[in-house]
Amino acid sequence: MGATVTIALDAMGGDYGPSVIMPAVAIAAERHPDARFIVVGDAAQIEPELAKFPVLAAKVELIHTDVAVAMDAKPSQALRKGRWRSSMWLALDAVREGRAGAAVSAGNTGALMAMAKFCLKTIEGIDRPAIAGIWPTIESECIVLDVGANVGADSRQLVEFALMGAAMARALFGIERPSVGLLNIGVEEVKGVDEIKKAAAVLKAAPLPIRYHGFVEGDDIGRGTVDVVVTDGFTGNIALKTAEGTAQQIGEYLRAAMGRTLLARLGAILARGAFRALKEKMDPRQLNGGIFIGLKGIVVKSHGGTDATGFASAIDTAYDMASSGVVTRLTNDVTYFHAKLELEGAA
């Protein structure tokens, strides 16, 4: 058993609050016996759910607050009114103070990003944090960022995203020199907007701890062509939502086709093992959790409508990130990158 890893949880975030969070904690505690949890929220709602899992009594520290950030609150409003006392803020503050290695919330995404930036600050040398998603591929998984934090990104920020994604790939996948591709409308070097071309030139020339692959297209994400796909948040979010919708569409098509005739239903029974494996592979709950990367602390955003299985997956991601020293590694990579840029500029 390794060193204890503590995860802070915003128990009031999301659509279902403690009724989902506490069963998820029970799942995560079984997977990670060395984990401990700081659960923040309304004790009157949390304690009845916590009582259902006696094994958690020695693993959970409960911090009471009756202030929660509404799912529809504007980020500025949430930051102004929810700072210091809300369950979201107190979970982040546990990371800032070093009492937790990561924070997980299923709450308001905009509010969480605003509070995380204010509370934890960005790593020196990084313009903007990004939201990174873990994407299932034919090979295994890849990391895609940004998937929603920044509507646009210039060439410097795209390079920083590449460093962030590479640090995550080393932490989560154990790949020392991850392959990185820039999402573009074609693989040819002449294609794309100027900022993408500029980022490509830097990634190709700079001695960074990555293997720069070049441009990749949308279909390369699912193929697993590279370990890290870099894009701006506008494009990344559209790609993410399109993929989620396509997966649901295929599932509905398949379900309808398998029930259309008696022969089809018989075939479905005979192939149920294969369909079960396919369902597990495409289940978004298994890779639930967008990682806020670029901060001086680890924050994982769970989908607000997920169930206990999905929230437990977000806790798994937080645990892996907290155990890996990813913030220190990323800080070193960014410092090295900017030092190289300064030397080249002075030459």
C-alpha cells in the first residue's frame, strides 16, 4: 500500500448531490484502499447517505456547509457569493492548503473554473488552464484538450496545451514521450489558420519532452493516431459533443435493428456477450471527468447528470492524477520551454 491520497469532494454539486456522491465514494474506496476523502456539503443531507456505508466511517472527513453553488449560476456571481463558504470553494481550498491532493465536483462548470483559477492560481508561465478529456480510441485512450475552457487559443497557448496534455499522458498512461498532434482540417502543412501553423512550427523545432506527430484530423481521434490531441476549446467542445451524440445514435440504431425481427432478436441473444463488451467500451461513465489542467492543483469536473458509477470514475481520475506528481512535472516542463524561448530570442 502506498502513501495516503486524499480527495476533496463537492457533495452538493450535480443533479443528485449526496445520493450519488456517497455511493460513488464507496466504489472508489474499494478500488483504492489507501484513499481518504474530504466530503464537503450539507451534513443533514450527507450523513444519512454516509450511514449506508459503515466502511467509510474511517475514510471520510465531513465538512459541513449549507451554501451550494447553483447549476445555473453565472461564474462571476458564484465567485462573489460562493467564495469562502460554498461546498465547491471549500473542496478547492482543501487542495490549496495541501489537505487534499485533488478536488472533484459535478457542479456548475463555469463556476468551478472561475473558483479554481481564483483559489489555486495557474502555473507560472501558463496563460490559461484548459479542460482535458480522456477519449476512447480503437487502440486504448487518448487525451484531448481543450474541450471547453477557452473559446479561442493563440499559438503559444496551443503549445502550452501540448505540454499539459503530455504531462497528463505521462501521469495516466505511463508514456514518457507522448505523441502529440494538432487538430486541423487536413494533415498537409499548408492547411489551417495561422495560429495553428505557428504552433506547429514551435512544436516541430523546440526540444520539448514530446514526440510531435504533426497535424491530425477529426477521425484520427477515435483511431488513436496520437496520445494527445491539441485544439482550442470551441472546436474541442464541438468535437466532444458530436462524438457523444454519435455514440448515442449508433446505440439507438443497433437497439432498434436487434429488435426488428424474431431472427434479429435471436441473433442479439447469441451475441449478447459481444454487445455487452461494446456497451462497456462506449459507456461515457467509464471515462467521466474533465480535468482542469494548468492550475497549481488538480481539479476534476464530473458530468452533472452522472450516476455513482460515473462519479466514481471521476474520483479514479483524480486519484491517478494526485498520485502521479503531474503538477510538478508540468511546472518543470513549462519552465524549461519558456527558458528555451528566452535563450533563442536572445541569440
